[in-house]
Amino acid sequence: SFSPRLDINFPDPCLVHDQDDHWVSFATSGGGYHIQVAVADDLMGEWTHLQQDALPGHGWTSGRNYWAPDVRKLEDDSYIMYFSGELPEGGHCIGVARSQNSTGPYEMDPEPFACPRDEGGAIDPAGFFDESTNKRYVVYKVDGNALNNGSGTPIRLQEVSTKDGSTPIGEPVDILDRIASEDGPLVEAPSLVRTEQGKYLLFFSSHMYTGDAYDLKYAISDRVEGPYRRGKSPFLKTPTLGLKGPGGGTSSENGKFMVFHAWCGKGKRCMYAIGYGLEYE
């Protein structure tokens, strides 16, 4: 059967290739750590879960429920972590933290990066550097389903400074939203890459992560800001490869590999890795 790269609870994994030629992944709170971290020499090989907290401080957050981190290397060879932090009064916003070391510890910026509280908050950030234009972006999910009123859960794209990875440039734009009949209550967990063919590929998950309907879908655009055309069928869903509720994926920057989680026991979402090549419509 298709076996996990990390046989522990390691949800919403991200992926960064560091200056020492290691692969590093970070995940949602677990094992007593705000943000978990694991390393590998070979992405498809053996991963080691590090016994350390990649984000030990709590800054503007409640100090618990850190979700779906994403780490990118900036042009000065420092690392930036985008994460979803819980406000002391409840609800989530996107935060930023920084480190000179790929594995951390990361230190939080004093203020959240994006905090659309009237829209339900924001979760699931992911960085994207467009080599064709030398522009840097952050995509994230507006957490509309937290309002429990059937509102949208748009995937939002914000251009940011290439220097610090977080100073916004211009206004954000919504590039995808849920279609109730196809996605259920939400779309989330965006991951954006540019393919060798020059297309923009947006991976995302839909339905509730708690159940078997959770999946990995994709959409394609000729321009980073859209419009995005959805793929004809999901990229991964239950029971493909024997997986149960696969989602929360992050593509490698070269658009060749994907890490994601799937249920692998009671209350446990393991990290899996897969190579991919999509036939682009």
C-alpha cells in the first residue's frame, strides 16, 4: 500500500528546500509543539520529526491552535513562515514569523499579516514567488465557514514585497471560491505554483477535513490573478491509493512533488508525498 512519509499526526504539511539541500516540512500544532517540523535528505525517502518547536513564542496569538504553516526562502537567504494563529478572543488570522535557520526557531512579527475578522478570519496561508515576473505573493483562505452562515470561503491572493515577504503591494484579489454542489461548505488549503508550461496551478482542498469527502483539487490559469479554470476531476480523493480524506497539500516549487495529509488512524493525519504530472487542459 501507499505508505506515509511520517507515520505521526502531522497535518497540513508544507515544503521548503533549504540552503543545505535538505527538505523541510512544517505542520499544524501537535505533540506539544505550536508548529511541528520535520526534515529529509530525499523528499520521497525517510523523514525525521524534530523534537523542537519551530514557533516557540506566542506574540499576538492565544498561544494555541496554530494551523497550516508555510515556509519560504527570501532573497537574503532568510526564511519566512506564514501561519494561521488564533486571536486571544477567538478566530484565526494570518501571521508571519522569521528565522535565519530553515528549521527555526521562528520569531513572530508583532502584528498579523491579514485579519479579515468581519469575514470570519483567515487561515491556510501559502507563499509563492513568480520567477517570470519577480513578484512574490501570499494566498490564503478567508475563513467564511467559521461564521456558520453559509458565506463564501474565497481563496485570496495578495502581492507582497520581495524583500520582506509580507508588506502588501496593492489590494488583494479573490481568485477562487466554493461551489456548494462540488465543494460543500468550503475551499481551503491553497498551494500555488507556476508550471514549466507557464501556467499557474492552484491546488486546494474542499469539504470538511474531518471526513472522507476531503480532497485535493486543482485549477489552472494563464495569469496569476486568474481567472482559474477547474480541473475536470479531483487530483486526489478517497479511496485513491487507499487514502482516506487526503488534503492540505503543498506542491514543491518546481511543480513536481506534493506533500499532503490523510487520515491514518484515530485522530491522526499522516504526511504523504507523491510525484505528479498533470495533463493540462
